[in-house]
Amino acid sequence: MWLAALAIRYRDIKFAMTFLIKLLIYSAPILYTASAIPANIRFWYALNPIVGVIEGFRSCLLGTPIEWQFILPGLLTAVLVFASGAIYFRRMERVFVDVI
């Protein structure tokens, strides 16, 4: 919702959207486990919401215990981004008519 509202107001955001989405996907632990990340930056890495999803699927498929240290920070980040994006989108709805 953040990016949708920003893309209507600022036309150049659509170019940054593809970069940001690719950055999130390439930083996700698909070919490696998140436990391979150094311990001192593991919390900051876990703020990526995709990390918790992939680690959850890996735990289910491999039968290993779920590592909540990767799931909870990503969940909190996703909820925060969604809630703030919804608020921003609702505020910008009045501007959409004038811009479009």
C-alpha cells in the first residue's frame, strides 16, 4: 500500500519498486539457512518478512523445530508496514483524484 500510494503521487517510484522487491527476494535465505548468518546481525536480518516465511516452510518440510527468532521479528515488521501503509493510503486517497 505504501508503494501504490507513492507511485501515484511520484511517478519515479515504480522504478524503485522493482529494485526494492528484488532486494528483499535476493536477501531471503533460499539457498542457505538463516542460521548461517552471523549472530551479531541475525536480528536485523530477521526483520525481512520473507525470512520468517521461508524458515517456517523449511522447518515444516524438513521436520526441524521452528526457530521463532526468525519468525517473530518478520511478523512484527510485516504488521507495522501493513498498518502504516493502510493509514498512509487512506490519507492519500483524497489526493489521488487530483493527480490522476
